[in-house]
Amino acid sequence: MFKLLLGSLAATALWQGVVATPAYGNSDIDRFVNKQSRVSIKGVLANIGADGKRAKGAAPGVVVASPSTSDPDYWYTWTRDSALTYKVLIEQFIHGDKSLRRKIEEYISAQTELQGVSNPSGSPESGGLGEPKFNVNLTEFTGSWGRPQRDGPALRATALTLYANWLVSHGGRSEALNKVWPVIEKDLAYTVRYWNRTGYDLWEEINGSSFFTLSASHRALVEGAALAKTLGKSCPDCAVSAPRVLCFLQSFWAGDYIDSNINVKDGRTGKDANSILSSIHTFDPNAKCTDSTFQPCSARALANHKAVVDSFRSIYDVNAARHQGQAAAVGRYSEDVYYGGNPWYLTTLAAAEQLYSAIYQWKKQGSIVVNQVSLPFFQDLLPNISIGTYGKKTKTFKSIVKAVQSYADNFVAVVQKYTPADGSFTEQFERTSGSPLSAVHLTWSYASFLGVAERRAGIVPPSWGETRANTVPSVCERAPACDSTITFKVLDAPVSNNNVFVVGSITELANWSPEDGIALSASDTTADLWTVKVKIPSDTIFEYKYIIKTSDGTVTWESDPNRRATSSSGCGSSASLDDEWR
Ligand SMILES: *[C@@H]1O[C@H](CO)[C@@H](O)[C@H](O)[C@H]1NC(C)=O
Ligand SMILES: *[C@@H]1O[C@H](CO)[C@@H](O)[C@H](O)[C@H]1NC(C)=O
Ligand SMILES: *[C@@H]1O[C@H](CO)[C@@H](O)[C@H](O)[C@H]1NC(C)=O
Ligand SMILES: *[C@@H]1O[C@H](CO)[C@@H](O)[C@H](O)[C@H]1NC(C)=O
């Protein structure tokens, strides 16, 4: 059923999942990959409601992040984790495991319902799709959290587009149209509308522009526009927005690595597994080693791989004997302090997956280019290598493939070393002892193993159309502004001079900075009414307060709590907030 493009591979189906035996001859790793693939597909399915054995109580099709309910409590369903999990399940389905169909249909029903749940990020039409997580019974989670997170809708659209395309080519066009497209359509509309705004990154810590979110958005828009065409539907502004997102993505390139978070003062280097995960999830088997889309074999993505992996060499004790050019344990980013900051299984596996995908691309293209940008990556593995283009018949081509293959296998071997005998995956392994740490049976850890096993075997996903969508416009256009004008009105402020201001949680309200507060003016008709009009992006939830500043700089704040409001829907709309000083 699945395409085997790497010549001499022998594929064997194991436990309903699709696992192939590679021809590379690292038999210890082969055995581990086979066994761990079986544990991993079971691990994934156990965490999906309603019949998963570790997901009792979760609604059908709902992916529980982990059965851990305290320290940490991951008994929730995240849109991102679920989409990445189903992306790999749908790939397994396409490649032959038809038993997964019911689970996929249940996922679609669950997501259809979740898209309609109003939540702290907004209503279904006004930003609610950016909510990162929900209770496992499909109700909103109302606690405080890093929200919104804008990668969820794009990743879900990608997973479902894979399925919709399969349906279309297998007599299921009406199911694609009536059941799947409606979910994708809303996710794409969200992405078109919000890609150019800040939000929280995939690690839920930084409110800025995240490389992972933007690269997932680009891919979703490209394949979504194509799917719309196939189905005879429209995807307003998908095709127009995609090149804009691609253009913006170029600004994350810092010269020799990808700065994973921009538009935010985060005090970090930006070397972050965020970027490696981006590269593996936007891998297109038909692509060249394109720098603009950071394909796994691109010079940029390889240089970035080295930069990110190297950033963990000196900080983890478990890496003490793992020198430059040798595989190492990989975490999220070097400044991480979550559980003390440790390597993760899924990030170490991502480092392997990028390399297996790169090998696939080199073999398919029949050559490898070593240039100034990628040279340091290759030199770590082959010290004598020089800049050049090496055809597949050359000795250098063969040595590179062999070295990169063994480098990739060794990242898997690092994971093997810190995996308990029963194959169970937690979230992290401790930086000094290598002991499993944090959430048990993390779904994303298991799902990422399935992805690595496929790529190692040369099994690849369908193309998402990268070759038609990798040209960077010469000028980066923004998303069209969509603001609503809010008139702030406050009565009875205890002042006699012109010194009432408003500050709040968003850029337009000076991010709570009294020095930059927005001045209100006294109304001509009412002596004690102060007003100002401010343009705020529409459908934005924000907090604010009025303050009084005297000429000597003393600031008086209103009493707590913060005021909270949502700007109105619709570009160019207006509304007013009628407040009384408190
Ligand atoms: C859903 O789950 C939440 C969190 O566990 C709980 O508070 C709520 O009562 C549940 N709602 C329903 C309708 O079961
Ligand atoms: C919006 O897009 C422009 C053009 O690419 C870019 O310069 C800007 O940083 C982006 N802002 C956000 C918040 O995405
Ligand atoms: C994060 O940024 C978005 C605007 O892009 C804003 O709506 C949201 O309130 C911010 N979140 C927090 C907690 O400040
Ligand atoms: C690299 O070059 C040095 C000096 O030219 C040589 O001694 C060494 O054997 C070469 N190593 C490889 C792996 O080809």
C-alpha cells in the first residue's frame, strides 16, 4: 500500500501498525525500533477515549495528553498534541492500517464539537479556536493559561487534509465534503485571520511570533487552498496569505540558525527544538533541499540542527561523553527550567527524524550539496569534507549518507538508553541520571516514535505541495489590518486637570506601562466624563485600568481587579466602554 522509494527496503506490517525493516544493518537499533514501534502504537491508542485503557472517561476520539493527573496534571486534551498524534495515525492509516478508521472518524466528530465550544480565548467565531486545551469531556478549561496558541488550528487542518485527500481518491468525496472540510475550513479561516498576531509558542511560555506556529500555518494554507479547489469550495485568502507567511518566516533565520521566537523580548538565544520540529512537520518528499521552507536537507535546517543539538552538549551531564558530531540528548531549549530543564524523548527523536528525512531527499534527488552554510554540520561528521555537489555515484555521497544514517541512528540509541525495558515513555529524562521524569505515558512521545520509525524505513507522507509554494515574495506583506475602534469612557475620575490615562495588557494599551499610557480628554458636554478612541485588533480579549498621573509623575491606579473587555468583531467596527472610576 505504501510507497517504498528507497530501493532495497523490506517492509513488514507489525501489530496492525506499519513498520518497515531498514536495509542499513544496524541490527540492535532495528530490534529496538521494531519493538518500540509496537509499544508506541499501543501507547498512543491507550490514551485516546473512549476505549483507550488509560483514557477512561475521555470522550470518543479525544487524545488525553497523559494519564498523569498530578505533578504534572496532563489530564486534558491539547489541540496541538492531538493533531500531531492524529497526523501520524492518519499516515499509518494511509499506509495500510485500515483498523484506525473508526478512531479517525471519532477524532473528526470530537473536533467538530470542540470548535463550537466558547472558551477563555473567545467564541467559535471570534478567536476561540486558538484555545490550547480543553477538559477531556469536551468542555472548556477556564483556569489561567498561556493563551491563545495559534498552531492548533493549522496542525489540525493539516492532519485532516491528509485524510480528506485520501477520501477523495478512494470514493469518499462526500464524506470529505460534508464531514471533514467543515472543520478544516474553520481552522483555515482562523489561520488566515490570526497568523500575523502574536500568541503563545508550542511550549506555552512565550507570547510572540513562533517559528513552529508560522511554518505549520504556511503548510496548512498551501494544502488547504489546494483541497478547497479539489472539493469545489473556496478558501478565502488562503492562497493570498501563504506567500505572506512564507515571507515572514524568512525573518527567523539568524544567519547560522533559526531564532525560534521573535517579536518578543525573551532573553533567550532562540536555539530551540521548536525549529527542528517545524522542519520535520513540513517535510515534503517531493521537495528539493529548499532553504525558504527549511526542508530537512536544506543547508539552513542542517546548520540549525547542529546549532540546536550543540546547545545541549555542555548543559546536560548525560551528554558529557557525547562530543561534537556524536548524537546527544536533546531538550526543548537550553534556558529551560521546567522540571529543572531536561532532555525530552520527542525532541531527541525529532533530531533523528530530520536526518532520516534528509537522507530520503538526497537519495531522491541523486545528489548532495555542501555549501558554506551547511559545511560545519557536515564537518562534524566528515572532517575532510569540502564545499561541492556530490552525485550519488561518488564516494563522498555514499560516505555522507552512511555517516548521517549512523548519526541519526545514534539519536535513537540515546533514547533507547534512557527508555525502561517495558518501552514506556514519559515526557522527559533527567539531565544527570537519565531517569524518566515528568508525565508518564506521554502521548506525544509515543506518537513521535511512530514518525521516526516511518522515516527511518523510508516511508514518507504524501506531498503537501511545497514545490509550488516555496517562492519568497520580494516584499513581505502584512495581514490586512482588522481593527475595531473602542471608545473608552470613564466618569467621575477624581481629577481637575487633563491627566486621565488608560493602560492595559496589549500593545495598543501600552502593555501596562504608565509612562506610555493613552491620554483621555475631558468631554465638552459632561464635566466629569473623560474619553479616548483607541484602535484595537478586532476580537481581542484584553485587560485594562484607568490611571491618573500628576505633573510630578505620581501615578494613581484604579482599585483591583483589572477591567476586562473584548473588542468587537468585524474589521472597522466600533464600540464603547462606559466605565466609572473605582
Ligand atoms: C467535565 O469535566 C470537568 C473537569 O473535570 C468537570 O468540572 C465538569 O463538571 C465536566 N462536565 C460535564 C458536563 O461532565
Ligand atoms: C506581521 O507581518 C509583518 C510582515 O511580515 C512582520 O514584519 C511582523 O513582524 C508581523 N507581526 C506579527 C505579530 O506577526
Ligand atoms: C498574548 O498576546 C495576544 C495578542 O496577540 C493577546 O490577545 C493575549 O492577551 C496575550 N496574552 C497574555 C496573557 O498577555
Ligand atoms: C583527512 O585528511 C587528513 C590529512 O589530509 C588525512 O590524514 C586523513 O586520513 C583524512 N581523513 C579521512 C577520514 O579521510
